[in-house]
Amino acid sequence: MNDPETDPLFDLEGRVAVVTGGLGQLGSEYVRGLTERGMKVAVWDVEADEPVDVTDRASVEAATERVIAEHGVPHLLVNNAALDSPPDAPAEEVGPFETYPEASFDRVMEVNVKGTLLCCQVVGAAMAREGRGSIVNISSIYGMLSPQQDIYEFRRRGGETFTKPVAYSVSKSAVLNLTRYLATYWAKSGVRVNTLTLAGIFDDQPAEFLEAYTARVPLGRMAQAGEALGAIVFLASDASSYMTGANLVVDGGWSAW
Ligand SMILES: NC(=O)c1ccc[n+]([C@@H]2O[C@H](COP(=O)([O-])OP(=O)(O)OC[C@H]3O[C@@H](n4cnc5c(N)ncnc54)[C@H](O)[C@@H]3O)[C@@H](O)[C@H]2O)c1
């Protein structure tokens, strides 16, 4: 029987990874899990001691040079950094679509789309020169499908005007086709590019939200943060060597009905 620690299909020992947004809820799980599997992991985050801003090409280039000098050309890039509107977002940001602020749209698109594009440009170019690499772009069920606005009914009952904002959905949709574009563009260079689509992750949300949300999930619960790691390991490893341009959906069945 294969020892999972040494199974060559999933073996990541000694390989180099970059995780953007690596200090966040999910990013920190990826960093932990990939490090435990022997990868050398660079954490790119605006909140890090040595901040990397994915929206700033010079910052991404400098960070890439540091990783290459220290560890070599990355084998894995996880484009995980993103902005969503927090539950306590200003009223105009979670108000009606018709008055959703342009500035909010620009800010979300800047990080979620342009940031992903810049990291692909700079790190992907180095991977293509090396003739190998795996890029994982993180999307959301809200990028595949419209948010179900009635999940947030409990907030409206409390007197708020609440609409799940549009920019996050648009940005996460863009990620799906950036993936397909680059998968074909780099196919002959040995760089694979896939999307990992996730559904809601448990983070001590209010009970009313959990009830409304989980009623729409066939598995009947939100994901735990660690449950996205298996897909990252799969997409990083040789187990997914024939997979590019795909969208791997880890959503508890949300999109199945
Ligand atoms: N949490 C969920 O329920 C959920 C569901 C579906 C998809 N996702 C996706 O998973 C990814 C991670 O989500 P999360 O919940 O861990 O988010 P999070 O907010 O906890 O972490 C995001 C991280 O990105 C960093 N960041 C923001 N702007 C940056 C920039 N310009 N440059 C570098 N770093 C920057 C932040 O500092 C933060 O550490 C996102 O792409 C998100 O869309 C999350």
C-alpha cells in the first residue's frame, strides 16, 4: 500500500509555492498544509512583515525575485488574495445594485482580478521559462452562480437594506475565464492553470445566517477551512498532471441543485 507521506502522486517535498493572501483564513491553512508536506512556501500578503501587494506589479516582481533567489522558480502559485465586502461593510456597499459605488467595484476588481492577473504574468512567466508549474486561481460559487439574496433575509428583518454586492461575483467569474485563457496559452509550456471554486467557509457566522445558508447545502453544513486543502494538494501535485483549464468545485453540493 502507498504511504501517503511518500506517494509520488501527491508528493510535494522540496517544491516551492507562493500563496497570495497567505495570512487570511484559508491562505494560512494552505501555508500550513503545504509546509507540512515539505514545500517551501512564500506568503504574499499586504499584512505580512515584508508586505507584497498583488495589485502592484513592482511589488510582485520584487517578491518573485526574492523567492527565486532563495528557493528557485515556484512550482505552485495559489492566487488566493481577494477582497469581499465584510458583514459590517458601509451601508452603500450593501445597498441596492442600482447605487452600488463605483469605487467599491474598482477596489474589488483591482485585487481579485488585476492582482490575480499580475501574479500570473510575473510568476507564470518564470514557470513557463522553467517548463513546468501549476497555478490555482481561487473562485467562489458566487462567481459561478448568482448569490441567493434570500439567504440574507434575516438582516432585512432586522431593519437593514442588505444586498450581497455585485463586484465580488463579477470578479470571481472573471477568474474562471482568466484560468481558461492561460491554460491554453501556456499548455505547451508545461504550466497548468486551474480554478478552485469554494463555497462558504465556517467562521463563527451568526446563527441566522448559518441556518439559512446550510439549508441550501446538500451536505447540510459550511466547509471547515481545512477542507479546501485537499484540492490544493491535488492541483499542486502530479496527481492532476492531465488537468488544465478546469474548475474544481468544492461546494458541499451547493451547485448540484
Ligand atoms: N471564506 C469563504 O467563505 C470563501 C468562500 C469562497 C471563496 N473564498 C475565496 O478564498 C480566498 C480566501 O478567502 P478568505 O476568506 O481566507 O479571505 P481573508 O480575507 O481571510 O484573506 C484574504 C487575505 O488576502 C490579503 N490581501 C488582500 N488584499 C491584498 C493585496 N492587494 N495583496 C496581497 N494580499 C492581499 C489580506 O490581507 C488577507 O490576509 C479568496 O479568494 C476568497 O474569495 C472564500
